[in-house]
Amino acid sequence: MLTPLIVAPMAGGPTTPELVLAAAQAGATGFLAAGYKTPEAVEAELRAVAGQPYGLNIFVPMPPPADPAPIERYRQLLQTEADRYAVDLPPLRLTDDDHYAAKVELAIAYRAPLVSFTFGVPDPALVKALRAAGSGVLITVTSADEARAALVAQPDALIAQAGSAGAHSSTFHPAGYRGATTAPEVLAAVRAVAGVPVVAAGGVGAAAEVRALRDAGATAVQCGTAFLLADEAGTRAAHRAALLAGGHRETVVTRAFTGQPARGLRNRFTDTYSDRAPIGYPAIHHLTAPIRAAAAARGDAEALNLWAGTGFAAARPGPVAAIIDALN
């Protein structure tokens, strides 16, 4: 069911059908990223990869905030950035399920070989329906406690995501999340309570790290940041340039861009807003979207969510096949 190496789903552009197909041809498994896309766009990507080994990642909806006031205050704070980039901030959008039900139905209809979930635990009935359609179901967790909660849904495997991973953390408890865990730590903690295969993820950028995690009991190892510079990836030009320039020395965990903890390259925006941003995904994601789009159009990486894991310095440009070969 699982190949030893998985190319992580990277929502927002980096993951493309071409990336997933190239991964399959090189003996790995790539995951399409359904996040932020319309059902029509997801269906088009499912058709593009049909007949090949692949996975589909779906975001579990988060409940709307009990108190929108902190998000409204953050919106007012962001007016400075809106003025800087000459954009209008949208009104608060507190409810958004990212077309969750429709995307699950597409996964069932297309009998996606693998379906992974991020940001929570899907209803056991949905997991049962996916498995009945022939899909292997994976749930992303960041701790032993989250693993126990996920196992109630009877998935086929768990993804043990460390704090060193790039982009969004799948933590169920964003308020206390600091991103301080490593892949070996989270792998060991999840394997201790799980009777299903466990995929290790987070900060992996070298073949020696992949081998060490497999030796430690990981059924597979998931890498994302290592593929941001792949020829087949849809990574924004400014994001690529930031990774290639060598001027960024560290990553930080921040809620500044989306309201959910996520790891990316440190820049002006993270320095200015990380301590001010409340919990509020996806409302804050929608608030900052026009700022980020304008910054990207200008090639200004200082207001972009430059998602990257702690192993970002090892990322190299080239075809997917060559990157997979270097990681194996």
C-alpha cells in the first residue's frame, strides 16, 4: 500500500499532477493536495493521475472561532500591509469547510488509492466508506494523544508529523503548539500507541535521515520541502528564489499567515506578526491572501508564506526522479 518514500502534499501551488506522476514513475508515492481547491479542480487532477499510484490529501474542517474579536483586531492590524501592497482586506470569513464533503465524495468516486487527512480526525463512517471503495486511509497526527484519538476512526496508517516539518502543523491543539519535536521523537511516540503502520515526517532532507527513520520502524518516510525546487513543482518564483538565494538562515513556526501554526523561512512578516496573530484558521488565511498574492506578484518574499521545514538548506533544484534517487 505504501512505498518507502512519500512526496508530501503541498497545498497552495507546489504540488501538481506532474509532480505526483513523476514521483510514481520514480517508485515513490506523491499526494495531490486538495486544500484550497474547488471540487472541479480536484477532479481534474484526479483524472490527470488516474491509473498511477497516488494519494489525495484532504483538510478536515475546523470549527469556527467562539470569539471572532481577536481575528477582527488582527484584521485591523493588517491594514498597514494592505496599504503597503495596495490591496483591500476582505471581510471576515469565519466559516469555510473547504468543500470537505465534495472532496471526500470525489475520493470515493475515483477510488483514490490513498487518502490522507490533515487538521483532525474524519468521521469513522467516512473512513469506512473510503476503505469500502478501496482507498487506504491515513490520518496525520503530531503526538501520542492525537494518535489515540485518530485510531478511533480505524485508519490504515498514521502519519507522525514532527514539529520540524514545513508548512502547516496538523496539531489538534494549536494554542500550545511550539513545533519543538523531531521526526524520531514523534515516530517513537506514535508507534508506542499505534497498532497500524506509521509514516514519519518532518525536517527530512537527506538519505541518511530517511534510512534512520526506516531503521527506527517507519513504514515510510514523507518529505515535502525537499521537492519545493523540483522541476515539476508549482512553487512560486519568489519562494524558489528565497530557497536558492541562501540568505535565509532559519525557519520559524508562525500563525501570522493563516492562524494555524506553520513552519516557514523567517522574513519581515513573521518577525512583525508572529507574536500578534491569534488562532483562527482558515479565517486568517483568507485575510492575508490578497497581501500574499500582491507580494508574490512583486517578487517580494518578505510578505510571503515561505513554507519550509528545518531541512530546507538541503533542497536542490532538479527533476523529481533525481531528488528521489538522492533521498533513497
